[in-house]
Amino acid sequence: MKFWLLSFLAVTLIGGAVYWQVARPVTTSARSPDAALAVAGSRVSWSANHSERGVIALGRIEPADGIVEVSGLVGDRLEELNVATGDQVRSGQPIAQMASRQQRQLEYEAISAQYDEAKSRYQSEEKLAMSRIRVADLAVAEAETVELDIAAQKTKLELSVRNREVAQKDFERLQTVRAQRSNLVTDQESDQQRILLDRAIAEVAANDAMLKKLQQTRDLRLQAARADAESTRASLEHVLTAVPLRSLEKQRDLAAARLKESEIVSPTDGTVLNLLARTGETLRGPLFHLADLSRMVVVAEVYETEIKRVRPGQIARVTSSAFEKPYDEEGLRGIVRRVAQTIVTPELRSLDPLAMADRRVVEVVIDLDQDGVSQASRLCNLQVDVNIIDETAVARP
């Protein structure tokens, strides 16, 4: 009986305590400003007036240029890895080699050989076709030289026509004299003049026929030579098109790109943060993370209601117990560089159980000074407390 009575009393006390914790009013004004600073881990002392305090937020440390995920061919096996966590690498430095590299090398060499053979054939066919084209062009030029013969023949024709006209006049004059005084012109003289006239007429006819023949020959030769030249050029285009030089060139470029993918090189200067795969594993995701740790920033998540107090150029203090001495007490110094223009859901979670769970924030980028970089570069993605000092804030010496 006593046991049941004690159990009842214990349950009653626990229930009452739980009810009091749930039912009691909890407001932001119920918490003192100094308590809020203590929860945030602030190392800055402020005056008593709330309006003179800085903006307090959670933040995370990250490289200024972000973290680069270096990947390989998904599904390929990692054959060789030349770096370890913490190594410094330069842009373009070979880092890893995939198992498919040897096969891709053979593919590239095979395509390159096919391309070289096709190129050699292409050049030979082109050279032969160009020679044929030159021969055809010479034939055209030779056919055009007939114009000189035609011009000479025209001259001969004109001369023979004049000779015929002279012979015709002489014959007619001789016949007139013979008709008037027959004793002055013998039959022999009349026949000789007639023969001269007939010869002149025959020369005109022969020269005219030769001119027409030369003109026809010129036309036929030109047509044949030009047709041969056009046919040779068409044959050249057909032969060169039949050689798949351009497609082989693209295949070679593709094979070169695939070969290049089988060797992983560093995309930028930086430090290897962590390896995500080991030699012999088949890649299912990124190979490792790489970052330039020479410039570090803090991305602070500032409450949307407090963002109006934040501007570029303000001083900020970043604190965390993870820093080495004396920075674990003094904190790191930074300058607000950029304030985002969008309101987002926070990624960082406060350890304060009384912190608002439905808050909305604006990301603020803070550049750390050189001392801060040396500390922050060892702790990428560390969650820190950030105090962005307002113009009226008073920092503790």
C-alpha cells in the first residue's frame, strides 16, 4: 500500500512540474539581453542600452571561393590516387587515374590511325584530282588559242576576197577591150585572166571554208575541255566527300576527350580537404573535396528582423571554443563584405533550447583577416557565433 501511495505522489509531482514548464509564459522579453549574449558565446561587452548592442547570429566557416567537388567517371574504377588529405595541389596537376585509361588510350590511337589514313588518302585524291583539273584547264586554254588561227584565217579570207575583186575587174576590163578592139586581146590572154579570176574565187571559197572549220573546231574543243574540267571537279568533290575525314576527326576529338576524362586533374589551386574514394573502388560520387584556404569567410545567418542593422564594412567578431589560444577567448576579426538580398530558412541550429525554431534569416558574408584565416582554414564548416558590431557598439579592449 505504501508503495502505491509513493508512486502516486511521484507521478503527481512530475506531472505538475511538466505542466508548469509547458504552461508558463516564455517570451523573448523575459530573457535578459545579457543572457542572450552569453548563450551566443559573445566576447564583446556592450553598453546597457539594447539599441547599442551588435547583431548576434550563428555562422559557418567556409573558403571564400567555396568547396569544389572533384569527380571522376561514375561507374569507373579508381586505379591510381596521387594525393592525400591536406596535400596542396596546383591547377592542372594530375591527381588520379581511372582503370579505363588504357582502353581509352587504345581507342584514341585506333581512331587517330584511321584519321591519318583517311587524311593521307584525302590528300592523294585531292592531288590527283587537282592535276586532272589543271590538265582540263590547259585543254580549255589550248582550245582558246584557236582564236589566233581564226583571226589569221579571217585576214586570209579578206585578202582573198580583195584578190577576187581585183581579178574580177581585170577580167571585165579585158573583155570590154576585146569587144571594142579584138585585135588587141588574144584568146590566150583572155583565158589566162579567166583562170586568175577562177583561182581567186576558189581561194575565197577555200579560205571561207577553213574559217568555218576553225570556228567549229574551237567550239567543239572548248565544249569538250570545259565539260572535262567540270567533270573532273565534280569527281574531286565526290571523292573528297567519300573520304570520311570530318567524321573521323570528330571521332578522334571525342576519343581524346574521353581519354582526358580517365585522368583526373586538379581544376584549381587548393588543398585536398577529404578523400571520398580509395584505390580499387568503383566511383559512385565525388572523388574528393578541394578548396583554396588562402581566403576564408564566415557566412552568418542573421535574423530577418535584425538585417536592417547590418551593412558592408561593419566589423564582426567570430568566436568558438574550437579555436586555438588565444583565439578561443578573443575570437577572430572580420569585415562584412556582402549582405544577401533573399530571406531563407536557416541551415544552422542553435544549441539554445529556447531559440526560435521558425526563424527566417539572411546570409551575410564576412571576410576574415589574415590571423583569422590561419585559424579558420583548419576548421571548414565549423559552426561559430558571430557578433556584427553596430556603429554604436563598444568593443571590450
